[in-house]
Amino acid sequence: MPKWTPRKWDSADIPDQSGRTALVTGANSGLGLRTAEVLAGKGARVLLACRSAERGQRALERVLATGGNAELVSLDLADLSSVRTAADTVRERTGDALDVLVNNAGVMAVPLGRTADGFERQFGTNHLGHAALTWLLMPALRTRPGARVVTVSSLAHQAGRIDLADPNFEVRRYTAWGAYGQSKLANLLFARELDRRTRTAGVDVTSVAAHPGLTSTELSATMARAQGNPLLGLGARVTDFFSQSVETGVLPQLYAATSPDVRAGAYYGPDGFREMRGHPAPAASSTAAQDELAASRLWDLTAKLTGVTPDPS
């Protein structure tokens, strides 16, 4: 890895994005909405992929109010039929020309639940839905020189462990944080395997990962409400007090999506203490996240579970 020269990169450093098209999942709030706003403000055409039509419409109006070029796409990552429909919609609207895919959406530490296809909710939404979407959109990404796929992971991947024999917690005991850590580790393994596969196949698509450190978003409050635990709600408020703003937390994924200095297969996060806050810099990943055999096996398992043909294969 080349030596990192500290520099406080921020959104002002983003080059002009005119003529580029980006799709951002989970763009109705938090990091996704801010990503959409900034990219649109830099001239990109941005497709806001949202599950809730109502919240998505409010987000769209917010981006349009700034003069940005934006559209709404219906996407429920917890339903593979919705993922397929969304991919078809994006390919049709863009004429198979997509420059940036930001796999941002996610759920965090929620009680045990199942997606429309029967997968554990966090693994199914955070990993399987995004992996399927990425593969289905590769034909559109392939047509654009230097296209990028940015997959958003988390510091929680450090504690993540993947059980490839039981990824959906059908046998082992479920814990909300254990499942979340697994899904975020899966995100990072997928991003790196996608990088290896595109380079081997000679495909001009850059796969890179990022994480926001400790950032104040709606995820903590949503998690507390889902678990119905007042103490978790209090903990979420305390955590948010010490967290950085969305405007700062979003910088690593914006850097990954736009900087000409990004390295394929790299992972970016905040440069501050324990990567909890700060400006973009190379991030540390766990030993498990560097396991190439596990990444390859997860790739194959993901294809089997989703029924989507990997691209590149």
C-alpha cells in the first residue's frame, strides 16, 4: 500500500460530475441523501433508490430544490423481485450507462426477521440485495469508462463472523449485533471479491469500499425502536451526541465515488481516533475481511441464494 499523505479532503475537492449518472441506495435520509445531494450539486444525474415512496419523494424534492438533476427509483433490497425490477428500471432510464453505484442502504441490529425471500433480514438486505443489484447493473456499469461500485461497510465488520453453512441463522442462536457484523463483513468481502473478479476479467469497473465511522444518522434510533428497548433509545441518543455529522461522515464514500486517487479494491474511512471520525483515509480491515477463500465462497453462495448470475462470473 502506498504511503498515505494526510490531507483534509472534503466535498469541495470533488471534481465536476457533469455527464455522469449515479445510483444511490437508501437515498431517502442520512448518508444516502447527503451523497445524492452532493453528487447532484456537482452536476451528476442522481437516481435516488428508496423503499418508501413517501420518504423518497420528500428526499427527491429536497435534492431538486437545490437545482440538482435527480429522479426517484423504487427499491426494496429485502425483496429480490423489487431488486430485479429496479435494475431493469435503471438500465432502461439510463440507456445502459451508469457511472457510479453507491450501495449505501442498510438496517442495523434489528430483531430477528426475514426478507420477502426468507433470508435473515440484515444479511438479506445489507448484503444479498446489494450484491444482486450490483450484478444486475453490471451491463450498465461496463459501458462507462472508469465506472465505480462503492459498497458501504462499517466498523462493526471488525467483530463480524460469517457462517457460510448457516448465514440466515436458521440453526445458530441469533443476536442482533452478531447478524449486523456478519452483514457488514459480507459487504467488505463482496467489494473485494468484485474487485478481484473485474481485474481478472479485464472489466473497467472499480470496486471500492468505505465506512462512515461513528456518524449520527437515523440507524441508531431505528434500531432502538425496532428492539423496543428504552435503554437502547437512551444509548442511541448518547452515541449520537458523540458522533460526527452526516456532512462529515459521508466523506469517505464520496471520496470513494469521485476521487481520481482512489485505488481499486481499497477501503476508506475517517482518519481520526480508531476511525470513528475525521476525513477520508485508507481504513483498517479485519483478518476475516482479507480472507480470499471466504470471499470466493461467499460470492458463490450469494449467487446460489439470490438466483442471480454473477457478473463478472
